[in-house]
Amino acid sequence: MSKKNKQIAAMLLILVCLIAVVPVFVLRGAEFGGSDDAGSQMISEIKGEEHEPWFTPVMETWIGGEIPGEVESLIFCIQTGIGTGILAFFMGRFVERKKWQEK
């Protein structure tokens, strides 16, 4: 990989990190609703009584409040990326192992 390509890759990684982190600080205090909120409202309408969650999410306990929807989506996407990377790594290992065994 040439020096120019490394610089471009580093700049793109920095840009991706900025795109992910800046909204967290710019939209501090904003209220977002998601499917969990909509589901709780529908349960309350159907049952006729207030929905009581079974537990409080761990991260909400740590920060002492509700996590914005965009941050939840970011964390979910990071988890998905990590899982996909692990799956792709092992699939690649199995393919390479098969190639080496055939030789």
C-alpha cells in the first residue's frame, strides 16, 4: 500500500469517526422515539393499563438517563459490524484451510 493510499485511508477513517461522534454532542438533550416507545404505547392501549418494563437497560443506568435513538443505532451498527467481521474472518479461515489441505 502506497503512502498516498495510507493517507487517504486514514483521512476516511477520521471522517467516519467524526460523522459518528459529532451528532452525539450536537444533539445533546434532543428527544427521539423508537419502536420500543411505540410498542409500549400500543401495549398500554391494548391492555388498558400502563406498561411496566421488566428491567432498566444497563447503559441507561450508567449514564443516569435515556440514550438517544441515534446513539442506540450507532451501538447496534457497531455490534453488527463486529459480528460480521468475526463471521467473515472464520469463513475466510475455513476457505484457506480447505485450499491448503487440497495442496
